[in-house]
Amino acid sequence: MSTQAIAINAAARQRYLLVLLFAGFVLTGLEITLSGPMLPLFISRWSLNDSQAGIFFAVEFSGSLGGVWLSSLITHYLGSRTPLVLGYALMTAGLATINASSMTVVLFALAALGIGYGLVVPPTNLAVAEIGGARSASLVSLVNLAWGVGAVSCSPLVMLALKYGFLTRLLYVLAAFGALLAFSVIFAELPAGKHATSDATAKATTAGPGPAITIALAALFFLYVGVEVSLGSWAATHAKRLAGGGSFWATLAPMFFYAGLLAGRACAPFILARVREYRLVMSALIVVIVGNTLLVLATRQGLAFATMTIAGLGCATIFPVCVAWLSRWYGARAVRLGGLMFSMSSIGSAVGPWFVGFVSAHAGSLRIGLLVPLFSAIAMIFLLLLVRRQAAA
């Protein structure tokens, strides 16, 4: 076979893999946000209070934390194909059983969705970065936009499925898609990780920021993801309790939040070309605080949808910039510290929405519960002030 033919075949295999990874991230964005629009259904089915309902999120996102740790371990010994296949298989099982009549089965389904999410996300980002080479940042941004497409489509799909009575069939179709992805990845050719940092390079790197900056950055990861998941997860339940549309339109509430998030991330590369990262994150947090405050004060669904969009726009750039700071400040050490930072993110995603439900149940008002992400965003302002000099360096 000629060199040209070999190159053409290699390019075709890369395109095939990218199609799988992008399609997989659409499903990943959809499945991890599915509990939000389905939460009112769970509350009604088992007559739960908000504290009990928060357990659903704690189980799902605790599973994602375990999935991240498991993904790192499996990838080290068996490569990135195995966690991808296992992750999509667990998503398949979770999607097929999440609408069960038994609360115990639903909790197991959510755990499966969370673990599957944690297994799939790290190797997907790594594989896309490897394929992208010099344009890895752009390609990784695009695959995360695919995640946003899944997250945005989740709420309207659930709303239509509930209205026309095909929720179980929809979940089976999504489960079948997950099974198809798991099967397809078995035959895909994944990159070999040529850009991985060697131990020698890691040892040679400079010390980087001190413990105080590291703790502050870890806290930013923890608080930010807690804010994002809390707002997205409780949006539908909060909207259902407001006047002006009823439970049918309330199911769409998370879509407005994730639409703002998606739009903001699509615009982020253009904004970052003109605005310094620190100033952008500080401005974004102010937008989140304004949106969250207006959400707490909203009395009608229409206004709540608008405030959710504002909060989503504010959230869009915070996490990507924190990841960029991790890579820039710590160099090769970021490979080791990344496990800590992303673990803090997973813990935040488990604790944040659960704590909203806990506060809501004890205060007797979900409005009071939604003050949790608001105060978290305010705390992030003070953490940003601690890392200001490092960010400006």
C-alpha cells in the first residue's frame, strides 16, 4: 500500500473516532442532566420533600467521582478503550432503568449514569486532544460544545415525552444509542497518548504556586461545579412551583440554563482574545450572582427562565479558565494535581445540589435553598482575590 493510501486510511479512522467521541459527548451531556427535568416526576411519584429529593443528585454525582477515579486507574493499566466501553455500557443500563417504579432501582440507575459519566469524560477529552495536535484547544472546545448540545436538548425531549406519553420509549432509544456507542468503540482505533508527560519531565518542572494558591484553586473547582449543577438540577422543580405555565413548561427550565451556558462557551474564544482571563472570570461571577439573585426573587416562570439564562451565561467561562490556570501555573505538575482538582469538582457536584435540597427542606422554601449557589458564587469572588497576583503573572 502506498504512503498516500496509508495516510488516507489513517485520516478516515480519525474521522470515525471523532464522530464516535462527539456523538458520545452529546449522549453524555444529555444523560448527566436527565435527573433535573425528571426530578418533579420523582418527587410526585414518591411524595418526597426537597431534602429527600437531593439524594438523587448526591448518588449520581458521587458516582461520577468514583467514575473519574476508576477511569484513571483503568486507563493506566488497560488503555482508554476500556473505560469508554464500560462507561457507555453503564449509561445504557442507567437510561434503561431510570424510569422504574422502584426508588431503589432509580437510585442504582443514577449511580450507573454517574459512574458512566466519570468513566467517559477523561478519556474522551484526552483522545480529542491527542487527535487535535496543534489545534487541540479548539477541538476540545468543540467536543465540549457537543456536551452542551446534549444538555440543552434534554429538557425539551423529556417535556415532549411526558406530554405525549413516550418517556419510557425515549429512554430505551437513548439506551440503545449508548449500547451502539459501546460496541462501536471496541473497533475504533484510539490514539496512543504521544503527548503524555513523562515522569522525568514531571520531576524537572519548577515548584509553581504555593499551598495557599493550590487550596484556593481547588476550592474554586469545588464551588463552581456545585453552583452549576445546583442551578441546572433544581431549575425544573423551582419553576414548577412558580405561577405562569404549570408543570409542563417547568420541565423546560434547565434548557434555558444550559442554553446560556452553551452560548457563552461558543463565544468564549472570541471574548478571551480581547479580555484578560482574571477580569473575565470576575465579571462572569458577577453575572452569576445577578442571575441567581433574580432567580430567587422571581415570582413567575417566564422571569425565572430569563434569569436562568443569565446565570448560564455567567457560568460559561469560569470552568475553562480554571482549567487553563491549572495547566499554566503548574506545568507538568498539573498532570498529578488534575486528579485532585477534578475530584473536587465531582465532590462539589454531589454536595451542592444535595445541600440545596437539605436547606430547602429545613427552611420550608426552595427559594432559601437556592441561596446556597448564590453564597457559593460570592465566596468565589473572595477566592479570586486570593489568586489575583498569580492570575496576573
